[in-house]
Amino acid sequence: MSSSVVSFLVSCLLSLLLLRLSTLLDPDPSAAVPRVKRVPSLPLRFRHDGAFKILQVADMHFGNGAATRCRDVAPEVGGARCSDLNTTRFLRRVIEAEKPDLIAFTGDNIFGGSAFDAAESLLKAISPAIEYKVPWAAILGNHDQESTMSREELMVFMSLMDYSVSQVNPPGLLVHGFGNYHVSIHGPFGSEFVNTSLLNLYFLDSGDREVVNGIKTYGWIKESQLGWLRATSLELQKNLHPPAFSFFHIPIPEVRGLWYTDFKGQYQEGVACSTVNSGVLDTLTSMGDVKAVFLGHDHLNDFCGNLNGIWFCYGGGFGYHAYGRPHWPRRARVIYTELKKGYKSWEEVESVHTWKLLDDEFFSKIDDQVLWRRGSR
Ligand SMILES: *[C@@H]1O[C@H](CO)[C@@H](O)[C@H](O)[C@H]1NC(C)=O
Ligand SMILES: *[C@@H]1O[C@H](CO)[C@@H](O)[C@H](O)[C@H]1NC(C)=O
């Protein structure tokens, strides 16, 4: 059987599963009618106030829900009564406060080893995005596939969930892994750029684990993925030169060296990357459009540092079942992009900011910084 037939069958099976699970979680009297995926209004676009806000959710590590205990939470802040539901509560809290235009789930969305049923765990983990009808994009980490679904099945499943803009892979191309795709953000309605992408998002699958010369290491981004990335970026920069962001789970080896630079945020644990350097930094540098990369994986790191003019920013751990550090609140990153106000209508991207929100008593906003401004580089 060819691989496209297999993916077709897999997606059919998963649609049925999704149907069963969505009626299970959300009993609806009219559920006898098969329901189709709820799709956000596409293409995604900047708002009428010229802004586009992305919420990065790194490492939710969701398990089974109420029965899954938190890790590394101090008793005096409610550690004893803490479960996956606290992760859900935090996600609702940030969505309500920030009203993001897109949520980027950057892998280890579920912690396979603690999830009896991968599909059910994912539906619960993502549910606040769907409840608030926020478009969302997800990629895989190294733990998502450790339950009942393979990486391909998980990516197909996520691409079929409500309000998801996730895709498995670019159609018609053989690209390594699952979850390599591009999302464009168009100009607002009424602007000159209504049909033009003003911001590009590249999602990449950084794999899970591999063995190199008999030694275990983490996954890395392969040449077929970088080839697709270079070609896509070239195509997207034909007329305009819109800035772009990239999202992947496992950091690249060069991130280690940021220790010796003037990074912003906290660098509290070793960078757990692959021993293989596949030239991701060189590719991103030569493309020219990527201004910032958003990573997950190392929950105790939440810094942004600059390599070759490109920012590499960690999300910082979000999930309560993920390892963390007591008295170091779980956190989320916001990426805020603004267009330039022209004489008559909105123009191209003017600036990119980022900050983090802590799930503490004050809902603290910290480490606000500018990542890019037009005219600088
Ligand atoms: C988890 O949620 C419970 C119930 O809402 C709350 O009492 C507890 O303080 C929370 N724990 C943390 C660490 O936020
Ligand atoms: C955008 O595309 C629509 C539909 O193709 C077209 O009618 C409209 O004139 C275009 N607007 C601009 C500003 O290019």
C-alpha cells in the first residue's frame, strides 16, 4: 500500500475516533448528525487594530486530567490539590486575559507515559482553545507518542480537531517527520494587504529520540525539512519581505552557547539537544526572514538569546504535570506583532514584542522585550 493510501485510511479512522470522542466529551442532543470540523476563518489575519498576538504554550505534559498529579509544586501554593486541571485552569486564564489570535502548542502537549488514551488526553489538553474558539497550531515533542498513538496519528488527529490550523506535512512532498507546515497571517480586511501574507509561521518536527553510533540522543531537524523550509521561504519572499517565526520543540546545539551572551530571562538547566548539528542555524540565517524561533523542551529555561541576528526563545514550562521547580511559577509566552500605521490603511509589520505571564497570584507579566523592528535588522 502506498503511503498516501495509508495516511488516507489513518485520517478516516481518526475522524471516526474524533467523532466518538467529541460526542463523549461534549454530549449534544443533536449529536446523531455527524459533525464536521469547525474551521477558523482562513486565512488568519491581523486584527483591525493592526496587531496579531500569539500565545506559546510549551510542554503541557497532560495526562488523564483530574487523576494526574502535579510535579514540583510547593504545598503552600496548593500543591496537594493540584492536577492536570490546574493546567487547564491556567490555559483558560491566559486566554481570557490575553485574547490571543493564535495559540502555538510547541510539543509535549501530552505526556504519553501518563495518558491512558492519547486522543482523550489531547482533547482535554487542547479543550480551552476550542472552548474559546481560538485558532491553534501544534507540533510534537518527544513525549507525545508514548501513549496509544504514533506521531503520524497524533499529527493527523490534531489537524482534524476544531479550530486547528495544524497540518501533517506539505502536500505532495516527502518531508521527514510529522508536523512540518507553514501558516501565513494576512493583512486586515480593508487594507492593501488583505490578500497578502505579512507574517509567516514555520512549524517543524524536531523528532523524539534517536541512536547515533550506538549512543542515545534527541531527534533533530533533517535535510528534507530544511529543503522544504528554504524553498517555502524563497517563494514567500518573492514580492514582499515579510518577517517570519519558526516553532519547534527541541533546541539546536548552538542554543547552549547563549549562556555566554546577554540573554533575557532564566537559563537554569542544561540545553537538552541532539548531538547532531544538521545546520538549522545556517539555513535560518541564509533565509533571512526568520526573526525569532520559539522552543520548548527545557522547562526551567525561559530565556531569549540572539544567534546571528535571530532570537531563540524558550516558552518556559506551562504544564503542572511537567517537571518544574517549586516556587518558580508555571508560565506562558506571548508574541505580539504590530503593523505600521500608514496614511490610509495598515502597512507591513513594524515591530515584534514578547513577554511572559506567570501563573501566580498577581498573574505577573515579566521580561517584556523587543525582538524585531523594521529598519533594524
Ligand atoms: C490547583 O487548583 C486547585 C483547585 O482550583 C487550587 O486549590 C490549587 O491552589 C491549585 N494549585 C496550584 C499550584 O495552582
Ligand atoms: C483580494 O482578493 C479578492 C478576491 O480575489 C479581490 O476581489 C480583491 O480585489 C483583492 N483585494 C486586493 C486589495 O488585492
